[in-house]
Amino acid sequence: MRVILIDDEPLALEHMKKILLDIDGLKVVGKYLNPTEGLKAIIKERPDAVFLDIEMPTITGIKLAEEIQNHCPDVHIVFVTAYDEYAVKAFELNAVDYVMKPVHKKRLTETLNRLKPLKKIHLKKGTGNRSGMICCFQTLQFILKGDESENIKVHWRTSKAKEVFAFLIHNRRKPVRKEVLIDLFWPESELEKGFAQLYAAIYQIRKTLASIGFNIKIISRDHSYILDMQQIKIDVDELEKLEEMINDGNPDLVVVQQLLDLYAGDYLEKESYLWAESERERLRVLWLYYTQKTIEMLIQKKEYTKALLICQRMQALNPYSEESYFMLMQLYDLLGERHFVEQQFSKLEEMLLEEYGTEPDSEISEWYLSWRGNKV
């Protein structure tokens, strides 16, 4: 574990460093008398924790802690002070601990035992420039994004806690009233028991998020909960960036394709949450629209093979859309693949007959008949 120490008293700083160096598994990567210099080092080094004095002449430790959280929200803060009057404010800032001077090794060992399970996965040495993302397409997943993506295995104590968290993510832009959660997830419970079950679920969610290093805060305010996502991204939000990019008229198609690839399947499809159904349909339609627009832009650039690959993926993820079959027929025609044009039309006929008892749209049938006539 890597830590930085900040205290305007030289003797106190040396005493702290000496005690910490005697503790296995801990490395002091910097000690600073000047809080401003300390902040610069924290931003550069990104330590796991900062041991911070409160009473300092140029800037208080409380104010410095706020600056640290603004720049490095994943760094844990431990206040070390001779005064106990700041305890409440310290814990409002989510301090891990509040240690009174004079400091003793036994007390600091207790603090480090609190820090160990909180150590952020994405700040471990060697992870590089990585960021957290919650993925909702197909199923709820937690991903570390970087040069390579890593799917974090999450153990949910109960399926109810997982669904409550998914519902908060679903409503991430607005407060969710506690009574609404109780009515949805514990409709048969009396109000008092419902609140107890809700509080237990929220506690489990917080513990689960802390265990995997995702710094998401669940804030209780005005009888509601609201998520503070910090720097964690949501795949749905990333996909919706395509609207502005596509409307721009000349987007970076490599970036566009990367965003389209986030769609691994329908929104929370495997979870089968009934409350997600309308959003599931909205995002499916949105993704199909963006995909079609991207294919059209690639065709305009005569990049037929790239367009073909995207269209094949569109059909695989949504095999009941006539549009994907028609676009593939046109693309195979442009590539001179006569056999595959005929194959796509036959597949379309079979799909429509089996699923809907209908025939292909007249526009598609007329195009196909005209195409066959021209090929004779």
C-alpha cells in the first residue's frame, strides 16, 4: 500500500513516517510540510491513502481533503490531529479514520486494517490508465477499461440487492424516493419492515461496491436515494453520445464503431426486469438507427467490407428486423456476391413466415425481383 504524509510539524511528520515504515506491506512515497506541495504529489503519485494533519497555517486539512477528493476521488483520507472538534466534518468527507495525536503504532495498524479491503482495484500498480464502467447491455457487469478490458466478478449477497442497484442505475439522473423502492421491491411488507429491508439492501450494495473498488456513492437525501457516479461510466450513456457524433455529419467512424460495439444485447436482457422493458425497447431502436446510419456512411465511402461486418452483427443481435436482411442483400450485390444475395432473401422469407406468417415487404421483394432480372 502506497501512502503520502502531510503535516506542518517536522517532528510529527518524522514520527509518523518512522512508525509506518515498521509496518509490513506499506510504502511511504512522500512526506510534506507544505500542503500545496503535498497536493501536487498526490495528483502525480495517486497513492492509496493520505495521512493528513488538520491544523495547518496555510490551508486546513479539511479544505485540503476537499481538494484531494476533487482531483483524486479514489484516494483514501486519514485525518491525524491533536483536536477532536473536527471529527464530524471529517467523516462527512468520507474519511476512512480519524487518529488522535500522539500517534501509536497499534492505533495506526488498526487504521491500515480498515484501508486494506478498500484499496481500489484500478489503482494497483501496473493497471495503467484504466477507468471503471458499468455495462447494462445484455446483463449487469462491472468492467475495467484500458488497453485491455477486465470483467470484474461480483458476488451479490442477494438478488434483491442486485436488482435495487440496477434500478438506481436505471434512474441515475434523478432521486428515487424510498417509498417507491419499497412499493416496487417489498410490496407485501408493512412500511416499517419495508424500510428495514431497504436499508439492509442499500448496506449490502455499498459493501459490494467497496469490495470491487467502484467509487459510487449512494446519497440519502430528502427521503430519497441518488447515485453519485464519480468517474464511473455507463455503457448506455456512452452509446447515446452517438447522437451528436452522427448529427455532426462527418464523425470518426472508428470511434463510432467502438461505441456501437458496446451494445452486447438488449438492455438488462438476461436479468428480465419488468421495469426495464420500455428502456429496453427504446435502446434497441436507438442502436438499430445508429447502426444503419453508420452502414450508410461506410457505403458512401465505398468501405463495403466494413459495412458488411457491422450489418452482420446487427442481424445477429436483432434477427427479426427486415432492414438488416435488405441491407445485407444490397451490400453483397455491391461486392459481387450473387449467391449471398439470394441466401439473404431466402432467410428473410423463412424468418417472416415462421415468426409472423407474412412475406417480405413489397419494396424488398421488388428490389430482389429487379436484381434477379438484371442478372439474367
